[in-house]
Amino acid sequence: MASFIVNGGKPLKGEIIPQGAKNEALQIICATLLTPEKVTIRNIPDISDVNKLIELIGCLGVKISREADSAISFEAINIDLNYLLTQEFRIQSASLRGSIMIVGPLLARFGKAFIPKPGGDKIGRRRVDTHFTGFQKLGAKFEFDTTDPFYKVEAPSLSGAYIHLDEASVTGTANIIMAAVLASGRTTIYNAACEPYIQQLCRMLVSMGARIDGVGSNLLYIDGVEKLGGCSHTILPDMIEIGSFIGLAAMTGSEITIKNVSYENLGIIPDSFRRLGIKFERRADDIFIPAQDHYEIETFIDGSIMTIADAIWPGLTPDLLSVFLVTATQAKGAVLIHQKMFESRLFFVDKLIDMGAQIILCDPHRATVIGLDKMIRLRGTTMSSPDIRAGVALLIAALSADGKSTIHNIEQIDRGYQNIDQRLNALGAEIIRV
């Protein structure tokens, strides 16, 4: 197990380029299974979750060629479906939640797919019913034995259907889209997730020959085609990392420029940080955050306490709630952080309380933060990263704190943030990996 030793309290300065979006990369890489032709993907983040998925589809028989530092080509010509029945596959895919998205492409192209219960962050109940209900509506047969957590879906052919999702699941929407593009007839997906990740997946599939209408909305129409071809695709910058850097700059009083952010795809994220009082400028496609000694949380018009809550897109992504919470600890004022989607994502606040933060954990979904206005600095401590997003929130807290902090289990952070210690050290941070 690796750890970070962080010497905090140092302002940072300089420019940083966000990595490619993790969540988009997982979908796009799975989509390469839909065609035997060459697909080239650029701006792939070099992080453990993505690398594990690339290794997994390589074991399935996909030919993988690295063309540049962040560009990889995939050719899914000779797929070995028998590998899905091996113990090695079970171990590989069970450690990575994104592996669930190989099911849609394999079902569409080969008529069957198998997957163990997916792994990933332990942030609360994350059911997969939406995926398999969608496949069943397209004509697939679903098998699951509760004594053996291994999902099986088979269909000699898929037929278009009307699918009203019970939840706007991002991975569920992606999986059903990838199955529907090769189904016969028209598929309608209502209450579809419409995050930029989904929009990017749809654009890539259209460039491969798919027929999809309604991209960017929660109502998609997909007319199935017989086959898809190859393409080139560039992944967006990671909006979660961009938001993390905005929070980091505010917490540490740093002057940072975040380069090439694809601002039009950030949605409500910039305005949500402004509600915490954080000042920044959009400069072309960059975000410039000046050094700020103080930032004050807004209140609602009637003077009541500000609430920042996650919501399905175009609402605020739940992946940034941990960053908003930690950033609020050094603001002036109070805010209620409401994490609606996952019931275990706020349990890391006890570590922030140990550092001196004033936080009341109301219940598994809500925490009230009373900002210290930088009058009382957080103090260094020893802690462990419970998941990707809480891990980077703790790293931000440690960088702003007085003294030395040790963060264990940083493999969780590495799952979502590429060389984060090296990149922040280039701005003046002092992070030692041990």
C-alpha cells in the first residue's frame, strides 16, 4: 500500500492541464468492441481504472497499439468469448466497475456476454438492474444465480424497443445505447442520462455509422444498423479534475491557470464554485483562478443557508460533492452539502473534523459545513483514502493544512487522477510518494 506525505500550507502557482475524462474513457474503450475495424482514441488518461479496462479487453483478444503518450488504437477482430468464463476474467472485471459496460457491445455484436458483480468505489448501493432491464427489453435473456454473483445475458438477435429508464444511470444509459445501435429497428430511451460523457459516446458511435437522434437530451432515438466501422475520437478534459483544481486553488490561496478545459462542457460546475465565493476568469478556453485570501459563501435571497446538492445532468455531478465540502471548510459562512445519490460518500468527514474542520454530519446524505474563513487553519494528520473523490478531497485538505499529513491507500486516488503528485509538485506543492 502506497502513501502520500504532504507538507501543507504552501501556496501554489502556475499552469496545469487536465487529463482526459476518466468516465468518458471507460465508455469509449468499451465501445471499440462494437466493430472489427480500427478505432483510435486520443487523450486517454493514464490512470489505473482505465489501464485495467484496456488490459481486460486485450485479454479478450482486442489488438491494442499505443500510437502516442495518450493515443491508443484498438482493433476488436478476434474476440475470444471463452475468456469470459475464466477465473482470470472474473478477478479482472470484479475489481473494476467500468467493466460492466463491455456487456452491451458484446451482446449486440456476438449475442451473449457474461460479467461478475462489478467492483469499484464503496460509496453506497450501486445497483445494476437498469442495465439488464434494458437488455431484456431489447430481447435478451438474463440469468443470475444469487449463490454465484455472475451475470449472463444472451440474445440471438436484438430488436428495438421503447425503454423508459427507472433511473438516469450514466453507465446504464451507455450500455443500453451500445446494445441498441446494432439492434434491428428503432429504440427509444427516455429518462436517459445526458452527461457530456454520454454525448461524446453518441458522437463517436455516429462517426462509426450509428444513427442516433436527441443527443444532449434525456430522450434518445436509435435506429439500428447492421454494422459499425472504425473512427478516431478525442476524449474531453476531465471536468471532475478541473473542479478539483478550482477547489485546490481556493483552499491554498493559489494562483493557478487550468488550461484547455472545454468550458462549454462544464455545465453548472463553474457557477456552483462561484456560490462558494470563489473568483475566477474564463480566458478563451482556460480558467484563471487568482490567489484569494478569503472567499465568502452566498446565501439564498431570503438569507437562508446555501445548499449545494448533486443532481442528474445538467445538475451538479455527484463526483464533485467531496471537493465542494472540503473547499467550504475554509470559506466564510455556512453551507449544507446534500449528497442525494450515494449514502456512504460523506463518511470521510470525520477525517476533516480531526484536522479541525467544523462539520456536522446530519445523516448519511447531508453535512453542514461552518467555514473557518482561513482564520483557523486545518492541521496535518494521518488518514486513509476511502474512495477516489474523497481521496482527492483529503489531499486538497492536506495541501492547505499547517504541518505534515500522511494519506494512506492512495491507490484509490491513482484510480482517477494521473500522476497527481508530480503535477501538483510542479506547481510548488510538496508531496512525497512512499
